Amino acid sequence: MGEKQAVSGSCLCGKVTIEAKAADLHVGACHCGMCRKWGGGPFLAVDGGSEVVINGEEFVSRYASSEWAERAFCKECGTHLFYLLKEKSQHIITAGILDQQDEMKMDHQIFIDKKPEYYAFSNDTQNMTEAEVFAQYAP
């Protein structure tokens, strides 16, 4: 999507820190049912790539939410950390945990056809339906 840069961040309690060497700071919103159930709303995240260092791994809990992906959170404070696409080791990092807040721009939404009516973003974004996401990204 754009130029890659190094990013860093941490969970709420600070026991888990994340550093990604080549992240894309274009924020996306996922409206799928799993993401909404996981976090109580859409999952706002950036593509952190595969060169990711996680410190405090002993505080990371991982949940295999599908055959190809897992979701990670801090065992201590519950902060959602990332969604991992296992095959590519691609970390989709929760936008809110990163230190680079002023450098991010929300520009895309996925599973837009699954978004409930009770919320909406005013950003001008590229939108993909569930069928479009699976056609482009499914293993």
C-alpha cells in the first residue's frame, strides 16, 4: 500500500513490546464477525509484515481462530496485539498499540458487507466485501 517503516509499540501494562521493521502505516478496519466479537467492534490495524520482534513472549497468549491465522493478546492486561497469517508469518498489528499514532492514516476497510448499521467511519476508504477479501487473500 505504501512506504514501509520501522514501528514499535506495547500493550497496556508494558509487559509485551512489539517492533516491526517494515510496517505499512495505512490503517485498515476489519468488520468480520470474528474481529467484532474479539474486540467488541471493528479491528483497526496495520500490516506489520513478517520481520517482527516480540519481547515478553511469555505474556502472549495465542488463539488459533482458523486454520491459517491466529490472534494474540497480552495475558496480563488483555490488550489485543496482532492477527497473524501463519503461512507468511504476516503480523497485522493493532493500530492502537503503536507509538506512531500521528503517522497513520486510515484508508481501507474489509468485510464491509458485514459491518453492522450502528457505526460508520467518515474516512474516504477503499472497501472490500467478504467475497472480495477471500478471492484476493484466501490460501
